[in-house]
Amino acid sequence: MRQRAAAMAYPEGVQDRTRIQRTLESPDGTAARVQEVWGEQAGAWSGQGRHWLEHPAVQARIRAMAGGAGGRDRFQDFLQRYFPEGASVERVLTLGCGAGEFERGLAQYRFARDHDAFDIAEGAIRQAVEAAREAGFHHIHYQVVDLNHITLDRDHYDVVFGLSAVHHIAELEHLLTQVRDSLKPGGYFFLDEFIGPSQFQWPDAQLEVVNRALAELPPGLRRSLSRPGQLKTTVLRPSVEQMNAGDPSEAIRSAEIVPLLQHDFDIIELKGYGGSVLHLLMEDIAGNFTPDDALAAEWLERLFRLEDQLILDGTLDHDFAVIVARGR
């Protein structure tokens, strides 16, 4: 669903309220640093073959694990099962909209009359505003917002989407309370999130598995895409200081998302889709696993089976999951 959709006409009376608003609060400068990091990355995260989620076989695997029948992705499956027969709603919200691919993709389903979308990165929001305007999607309303300090209207949204953004939030209790109270009775909170170790503090057992598998790969599959001429040899656990220097929000309390969610919400579904091996191992080398290379495809299938088995026997947990919840 994360694709550019064709322009659609919306009912008369829906005004073009696509704009940029700013709600940033961070006395220690953290928000400014996070805004800078994600503003620089806006629109540049994908397309280089460096990340595991860019690989088509990985996406097919995620559809099978977290999606639905007939190859539906996780977003299509949610709409199909919870809002059947083309049902639409009045108002939805995206937390962490980035450059707006999700909102433009959802627009093709005519699902929501109004769609609010928030992100901390002003550069990403500018791209989203322009793309929505070009596509004629006047029902999408973008704002630059620090989700740590968000204030949402009560009983306002039919659905809130948290898309790879909640794991960047330090003030999780505040955000989850705001989301719970903002949902209409019976409304849904849909998350597609990293729920693995906070600040990427991978346990030794996980790193051992990943590095052992990495060492077994043929050299051609270990070629670094960011450092030409070098091979990826080891996955290391970053220090907390390194994490804070890069992006202080990255996975800041990711391991607490599910436990805290259970305090204020009833979790209807939690579909893990792995990542505990593939995310770490394929970083910076994913593009080497070309679909038309039989050897690469064989090794990728081996990695899939390895991750599945280690999760099945309890050695590892799912680091990524799709969650559907309702407020209590």
C-alpha cells in the first residue's frame, strides 16, 4: 500500500487544508536533533538496496506472516477484515507519516474523509505536502509534531496508525494515553513497529547467531554497499553513547511498547514478522541478494528458515510486529 496512488475526487465541502504546522518542545535539544536526522533522510531511506525491508522476497515473507489471504499486505488485510465491503470512516491519524507514502496509498481506497498525519521531520512533511497536492488529495492534513508532547482531541479518530514511529518515542505513557483517549468508542490503534531491544542493545545470543550466519555467507553476498571494496564481517552492538550521538530517539524504549500497550488497550492481534536475524544481517548487504541469482536466493531461504526456527524454539523473539488494539 505504500505507493503513490492516482488522484481521486472527494466530496464537495472537503477543503484543501494541507499545510505545515509545528508543535515541537524539547528543552534539551533532543527534538531538534531528531528532526535534523529524519529531515536529512526524508525520501532517501529506500532505493539503495541497503536495508532488509527493501528486498522483494522479504516483503513477500512479511505479507505471508503479517498480511492476509491472496497476498494482501498488512494494511490491506486490516481494511479488509475490520472494515469489510468498502466501509469508510470519518477521520484517521498517522503517527510518523514521513514523506506521506502511506497516506497517498490509503487514499486510493477512499477509506477516510479526513486524514491527519504527523511527523517530526519538517523536510519529510514538506515532501508529503507537495506530493499530496500534486495528486489532488486535499483531505490529507500534515503537521510537524513532536509525538512526545502531542495533545489529541478526545473521541476524535476512528483509526490511529503508528507506523515505525512509536519506537522513537521516549514519552510512551503520554503518547499511548493520548491515542487511547483520542479514539472513538470501538476505534482501532494499528501499529507496524520495531519492538526489539531498546536502543539496539542486542543480547549476546542474538549477535552470536547473526555473526555465525554472516560468516557462512559467500563473499559476494557480504559486499558492503556503503563501503565499496569492503566486506561486512561483524555485527556489533552499538553503545548507548553511539546511539544517542546518531539518533537519540532510535528504539529509545522499543522493548516497552507491548507491555505498556497492554495497560491501556486490549490487543486484538499481534503478528510478529521476525527481523531478529534478517534486520541485522542484511543491513548494508541486502542488495547483494538479487532475485535472479539462484545462489543468493538459496542463501536467503536458508536465512528465512534459520530465523523461523530460532523464533519457534524460543531462542529469539520477533523484533518487528503488526499490532491491532482497541482502547479500554
